[in-house]
Amino acid sequence: MKVKHCIGVLSYCVSDRAPDRFLRLKESLTSMRSLKNNDNYMFLWDNGSSDDVKEYLKTCDFFDDIFFSEKNLMDNAPLTLLNIQAQKRGAEFVSFLCDDSLIYDPKAIPHCFEFLRSHPDCGYVRVLKYEFDRRHIYDKIYKHPEMDVPNAVRHFNTISGQPLVWELTNFSSNYRFFKNNWHWTEFPNVCRADVFDKIIPKDDCGIMSYLEDLMMRNYHNLGLKTGVLDIGAITHNQRDFHSGGSLRVSEICGKEISDMVLKYDDLLEEIEKVCHKNLKVEGGIDSVCV
């Protein structure tokens, strides 16, 4: 089945260790129902949440597939699966979300499709909350007293080290779009599927910042600009980046994550195992992804 947009969502929560996180997960996933339509495919990949969280996830019937992994393969597994599904389904665009991505303007997403179609010099559009006219409160480095901490970003290109150069586009829409020389980010965005396929690692790779850094470098090497949706469409539903807000962060605190390399063959093996398990539960051939 060919689709226009492929959306992958990652969840991971142990409720008794992070009760606030569970509440925010429910808020965020409830908001994702607004993204579902006949032109997209949405799946959720869970990295081993507690049983009560899994039971809640099973009630989110707007997902086309829900995959439960027994291994916590961080972001690497669902990102790899997202690319597999997008290629399999002939998707034009992809988006990766987490269980703390809260959607507040789903109607903006189709405008991002049109923007990318009319701006081939851009590989993706950032849709994380960001106000161009108040960009000083989103600067992660020069912390403003009113800084929007959960949505703060670096105002330079991490790979080149260059400051941002903004261009207001004349794209005809109810929304205002800019483009600049920002680096790739794992935060919510709408990306061309063919671009995503070029930047996603297909070999053994580190986790978290090491994975994102590699994708940044791969994107930078394509020489593409970045689109920015003014005001955004999705907010980071978390108070801060502290370890108490995310088990994914807390579980690696004090560890040398540079030594944590996931083998690509192991990712594919786990993806195939989980997808075939889902096939047996759902009884539908469309669930097989590898």
C-alpha cells in the first residue's frame, strides 16, 4: 500500500519510576490521533515499557501497527524501521516522534509537504515549536531568562560551526516558512523519504548523540538547506532535559555512551523478530516489514 507520509513513534516508560512521564506520554499519544489519515502509515515502537504502559499503548487504536520489543535498542531500531517502512510503502515523506511529542497544530503538516515540493534545496522542515519573532527565548546556549527550555535549540550549525543565515520564503500558505543552514535534528520534523534514506546509518552505529551526530554529518554532506515552520506544530512535552524526565536519559547517566555501539545486523534481526511476532498477533500480512 503506497502512502504519502510514514510516521514512526518511539515509546519507553516505566510508570513506577517515572509517573510524571507516564502522564505526559498519555497526553502526547492522545494528541497524535490528530495526525492519522488515509494518506499515511503510523506505527509505534515500544522499547520495553512496564506492563501498565503497554496496556495503555494497546488502546491507541489509531496506530496502524504497534510493535513491542523486548530489547531496548534506543532510537536506532525505530529509526531504522521507519526507513524500512517508508521504502516499502513508497512514502514521499517521513517523521519520527517520541512519546513526549505533543501535537498542537496537525493541520500544518500538509503545508510542509507542499513547501518541500516547491523548495528542492531543502531536505526537511523543522516543526518543533519555534517562534521566529521571539527566537531569543529558544537559544539553548545563550540562556534567556524566559527561555523555552524544552524547545531550546542551538542557533548555529553544529557541523560547520557557522551562525544561522535566515531566508524568509515567498511560499504561498497560511503558514510562514523560513529556510536556513541548520543542521539535522532528531526533534520533530517532516523529511523527504529519499533524503532520510541517505542519512540513516546502515551499519554499526553509536546511540543517542552519536547517532544524531552521524545523521547531522550525512545531511550536511548533501548540501541541503533546512526549512523552518514558524510557530511550529509540535512541542516537547517535558519540563527539562534532566534525567528524571526521561528514563532513556537516566539509564545512561554515568556511562560512557561512546562505547555503546549497536550492531546493524542485530537491529535488523530484532526488527524482523518483532514484526513477525506482530504478524502472528494481528493476522495480517501488512505487518511484515522485513
